[in-house]
Amino acid sequence: MAELTTLARPYAKAAFQYALEVKDLAGWGKQLATLAAVSRYGVMQKKIASPSLSAQQQAQLLIDACGDELTAPVRNFIVLVAQNKRLLLLPEIYQLFDALKTAQEQAVDVELTTAIALDDASQAKLAEALSTKLARKVNVQTVVDQQLLAGVIIKAGDLVIDGSMRGRLEKLAKAINS
């Protein structure tokens, strides 16, 4: 895994620098996400790894599969990646690009797991509080888990805040049994 990341890093940095220069981080992020998803598909993986196809043919297969989703600069990027026989690294390139983009935007992705779906006002209030606490822009994604009973679990990178009823009951049970 570390080796794949090492190989993918220069491509992710180059794509990020270009996207930053042309002020299109969101566009590049979306297109790289599409490419990563397409390249993960089993049949596509076999085709882009096939030694019987030239680098140009492999790149064209991927470009054709994405259709009109890709801009000319991203297509050129894919051709370059194909020439260096690194198309299978597209998922790692996307992950590294996304991490660079998030750091640039000084944002953090937060996952809120709740027992019931939150209304927009509650979600906005939580996002604002987390933004203040973390001193960053917060991108919130919510997940409903009915096993929580009540409360919320907040995951922001390595930080986990368990404010769920289930979590509190488990802590109480441990304290009683100790």
C-alpha cells in the first residue's frame, strides 16, 4: 500500500498544482473521482493492465468509458499516466489529490452517525459548532444507524466523539463491571 502511494504521489501533486493554477480544484476532483471509479471496475482493470494494448489504447479505453465527463487537460493527464504505465494507480492518485484539496481548502470531512435523520437546521447547527471547535470548514456527511438508540457519533479524521446513548450505556456497563 505504501509503495502504491509513493508511486501515485507525483501524479497527484502534479494534477493538484495544475488544478490550483487554473482554479479548478472541484472540477479536477470530480473528474479524478470518476476515473478512479471506472478504473476500479474489474473488466476495466484487466483491460488497462493488458500488455497486448498500447499505452495510447489503454488511455483511450478509459477516456471513452468516461465519455464527456473529462476535459481536455484531464484527458492529456490520463495519456501521460498511461505512457508511464500507472493507470492502475488512479484510485490512489485520486485519494492523494483529494487529501491535498482538503488541506488547501482548510476543510475537514466529518461523518455524523445518528439514530434518526437530522433536519437541516440541526445539521447546520452541529456543523457550525464543529467548525468552531476544529477551526476549519466542515464538510458534513450524515449516516443513520438505528442501533444507536439516541445521540450522535462524530468522526473527523482521527477524532471520534461518541455522544450516543449506546456508547454511554457501554461506558456505564464497563464502569459497573470494573
